[in-house]
Amino acid sequence: MVGDLKQDSRYDWLSDLRGIKLVWAKYVQPREDWDHDHCLGCGQKLMDSECEDAQKLGWMTIAVPLYGDDTEWVCDDCHETFKSEFVWLEPKCEL
Ligand SMILES: [Zn+2]
């Protein structure tokens, strides 16, 4: 199965988050002029206001900023697919 995951177009992007703590969280707009982010793996939009194509919940990095100061986000679908491969161990909690 691991071999199959490596064929996935999301693999290379998400491999940067290998072993990094991700927590299940509600998306919160970081700044007035910055209202959404995208899943690092698939580009799924995350946003805290009503938007048809956006999700309000996702998995976020909390400790180590990889690129500048940005928090990275991973959508639930990518997380579910890759959580074993990239050792994302945090349980999904009620929000
Ligand atoms: Zn995704």
C-alpha cells in the first residue's frame, strides 16, 4: 500500500509534514486581509465563512512553521489517506 501512496500526486507535498504534529481544528482567519488557506496536499480550500467549495475544519500544524510563519493545513481526506504513512497520531476531537 505504501507504494501506491507514493504514486499519489499529494505525496510529495505532504511528505514535508512527516512526523509533524497536526491537530484537528476549526479554521480561523489569520488576518483581515487573509481569509483562507488551502490543503497542502490537494489544494482543498479552508475558510471560516460560508463558502460552497470550502471546508471549515481541517488539520493544522501548531509547532513548526515550514514555510515562513505560515500555518500549514491538511484537509480531512488527505489526513485520512496519509495519517499512517506520515505518522500523524493526534486523534480527531469534538469541535
Ligand atoms: Zn487535501
